[in-house]
Amino acid sequence: MKPFCEVMVKNIFPAIRALIAKELMENLNRTQNETAHLMGITQPAISQYSRELRGKKVAILQSNTSISSLISQSAKSLAKKDRNENSGIMCSICREIRNQGLLCKLHKEIVPALENCDICMKDGCGC
């Protein structure tokens, strides 16, 4: 059994981080070191995201305008260095991914036996 939250942590969160890092570096002109500091991760992790060695599931997120917009807003928020505003970034993106059904799509690709599953769409799923 592979719960949807495991799929989120192993596949989606790295993709979100990769897209936020890309936004910070390409559109907000931050260096890898600055990006790493803003995101609270290491510069080598940022390097791996930029070389697409981590966060390979970005296509499923980039194709959704709502998620792309949230990621762009999140990067801008991080660039302002307002830690209070940034504490829930991953949670808000996660909720939107679940609401859009993107997590279900990926989860069913990984575990085909879940063809009729909708647990991540239900309230009170623990997130």
C-alpha cells in the first residue's frame, strides 16, 4: 500500500521546490545561494533542481494554470523574505493540487489498482 501522502512527499514536493527555485532564479534574478537560503535548503539541492535531477514530475504541475500561478506567487513571497507569510506555502499548494485532482492522477499512475479511489479529495484526510 502506498498512501497518497507518500506520493506527495516523494514526487510532488520535489517538483514544487524545483519550480519555485526556477522561478526565483529565472524570473526574480536570485542566485543559487540566495535561492537556497530563501527556501531553507542547500545550494547543491538547488543545483540538482536546476539540472532536473530532482523534482522530475514538474510537467503535471506546469500544465495547470492555477498551480503555476500559486508557485509564482509563492516564489515572490519567498523573495520578500517574509517568514510569517511563507510558513504555509507547501500546504496551500498541496491543497490546491489535491483539489485539482492532480494528485489522484499521479497516484493512480503509480498504483493502478486505485482506479476508483478519491480519498485525497475528501475533507479530513489528515492534511
